[in-house]
Amino acid sequence: MRDFGVYIHVPFCAVRCGYCDFNTYAPGEVEGATRAGYVEAALGEMAVARRVMAGDTRPASTVFFGGGTPTMLDASALVRLLDGVRATWGLADGAEVTTEANPDSVTPESLVELAEAGFTRVSFGMQSAVTHVLATLERTHDPANVERAVAWAREAGLAVSLDLIYGTPGESLDDWKASLAEAIRLRPDHVSAYALVIEPGTKMGAQLKRGKIAATDPDTQADMYEAADEELAVAGYGWYEVSNWAAAPEQRCRHNLAYWRSHDWWGIGPGAHSYLGPRVGDDGDEAAATRWWNVKHPLAYANRIAAGEDPADGREDLDDADLALERVMLGLRLADGLPASAVGRDKTNAIAGLIADDVLDGASALRGLLVLTRRGRLVADAAVRALT
């Protein structure tokens, strides 16, 4: 049976960072949408989910509060939302409950309140330890706040993840190595490191188009990724997904692993996506795998919930071919590997070529698993194209 998780999208931030293209809103950007109204609407969507999933008795194995900055809400509001998950689905024994946070959006008291309510992890948006890099990213926190926030989380009994970004315009390889060294010094349980992608429509995208900033050279970004993998490995962190490393297997983010393994989840909140895989209904009929997504605007979302309407803005059914493609796209990103049986028998030559090019690990392939090498992780998209 597939695990079931819940994602809760909190669309509020103190400021909108120049690179961000997520569905987030700074104060004053959404007239009429309040944080209190958001909480009531999110709880209302849980009631919708209870009706839709009637008969599905799986408790939530994982809950992930993302955004935005979930800790822009008071800790008591986050606890209300987690209690709503308990009332709607229940929490499995040992459930993983994570919230993202900015280092300057928590206090010792708020973290203790979250831990006592059942939160188990906090993921801090560190991004960089270098002041000029944070300024380019328009991050507002003082780098020193990261150490304090990590210490407070530890004291509260929470596991800690640090999120980093590499390839910021103007960031040197030495800058990046300094950020890595600082992150490792803080000894988090988990580290995520993502290459900056400058999206059209963002403030940074406009700056790039006007020539005010220059995108980081892809070869430099590749050097940064390799430096991250090397330094984290030396420090005892093992990669388990292309952009994620954990101090021990039990510290891997189980919620994100559920995405990559195509388990089921319900996304709560404006713009949130949900997925339920193939299943048999109460009437014995088989239902196709389905993905759907909510309206993005917080006020439109809240109004639909208040009117008793479905907040979904669109949906799609996935056939066997879609599911097979997604299994390769997602599964190949994992260190656990993708069973060779997941790709067609006509891909034997492609697999051999990828091994020869040091994209796939040859020894793992002999065991029937397709595992990316470090070089392969840099060209993961090309590997997927070769295997599908």
C-alpha cells in the first residue's frame, strides 16, 4: 500500500525574493486575504478532503508545511492546522511533520510550541553564509541568525535541515565553499542544495534580461555541485536524491521521498498540488491516477471554500504510459536506484552507452539497478531522455 502524506502550502512571506517564482505573497500584495482567513480556509479544505477520501483509512505518514514561509503564521495557527490533519486523516505512529522556516521567523518559544504539538523537523532557508550573496538573493536574515535558530531547534528536540542555493550571480566557487563549510559546522541532520534557476517573470529574470546581472556559467554551477557532494561526503552526509544529503538514512526527508516514489498526497492551500495513484473505489471500480491543483490566488481560494465549492483549478488523469514515464523521471534521481525493469527492453543499448559515458554506475546495473554517478547527477535530465 502506498503511503499517504499531506502538504500544506502557506503562501505568505515577509518579502518577495527576486528569484522566487513560487505562489507566495508579501504583505500588501493581496488585498482582502488575511492569515486568519487562510487558516480557516485550509481547515475547510480538509473537510472537503474528508468527503472525497471517505473510506480511505490511511493516516498521514508525513506532513509538510511549505511556502512561502509557514512560520509567518503564529505557532498556534500551525498547531491548529496540524490538529486539523489529525482530525481529518489521523497521524501514523512515528509520523514525520516538517515546517519550513526562515532563520529570523522563529523564536525559542515558537519552536518549543511546535515540537510539543507533534512537529518533528524544521527546514531553515539558509541559502548562503556570504553577505553579498544573500543581498543578491534579497534574503533578509543575518547569517548569524542561522546558528541561533539551529540551536533553538535542537533545544526544542527538532531535527534540522538546511536549504542552500548555489550559482547566484556574483557568487564565486570560494563563496560557495564558505557557505558549505558553515552549514557543515552547524551539523544539521539534513542538507538540501539547489542550483539557482532564474525564471522569466521574476524580478531577477527581468534584471538578467536588462543585463543588470549575469547568469552563473553552467560549468561553474557543475563545479559547485561537485564541491558540495565532496565536502558533504567527507563530513559524513550521504546523498540520497540529486539535491539532498542526510547525516543518516533515518534523517532522509520521508515526505519528499514519497513524491519521488509516487506515493499519494493531498495538497492543502492556494496553488497546492495533490496526487492519488491508481486505486479501487468503494464500488469495486478502478480509478485512474489523478493529479489536481488549486486556484492560486489566496482570496479566490478562500472564497471557494467559504462557498462550499471545490478549490481545484484543474486536474488530469494519468494513464499507464504517463505513470511509466514519471517513474523513470523521479526514480532515477534516487541513490537507491531505479529497477532496470522500469525501462523498456529496447533501452539495453542506451543503458550500455550511459555506463560507458560514466552517467550510470556499471556495478549497480549488473545488480539490476540504474544508479546515477556523480557525473550522471549533473546530466540527470539527459539520462531520463535516453531511457524514455
